[in-house]
Amino acid sequence: MSLPIAWYGELKKDEDKKKLEEVIRHSTVALGRLKEIVEGNISSSERQETRMSEYDSASWSHKQAHRNGYRQAMFEMKELLSFLDQRR
């Protein structure tokens, strides 16, 4: 499986892309741990939303919007690391 396109950013040369992909694919221990952290953050944010007391605050909608943005960012990071699942 190829890496998600976002990894390559502004790289134009195939040679540069290949070098970057090599480095990333050889960093699976660190990136695997990062993926675990991201998944834990997603789970943690989902647990916070299940408390009814969260709605007691007048600014609950702002907090919810913040959580939604945070969770979206975590899902995007998880997607960037999805190539790790294909190695197993």
C-alpha cells in the first residue's frame, strides 16, 4: 500500500518521494506508538462526551465544537498512519 498523498507535501521529484517513503516505512516503531497514542486520544475524547454534566455549562456548545475539531484532527492523523495496518 502506498502512503497517503499528504506525506509527500510539496515534493516534486520521484527520487525525493522515494527517499521520504523509505524513511517513513523504516520508522514503524515510533509511528506505531504514535498511532496508539492517537487512538487513545480518540477513545478518551469519546468518553468525555457521554457525561450529562457536560451540558450544565452555558458554553457547552463551544466545548463540543472544540472536541469535534480535536477528534477530526486525531482521525486525520490516524489516516496518515493507516499504512501501518497493511504491514501486518
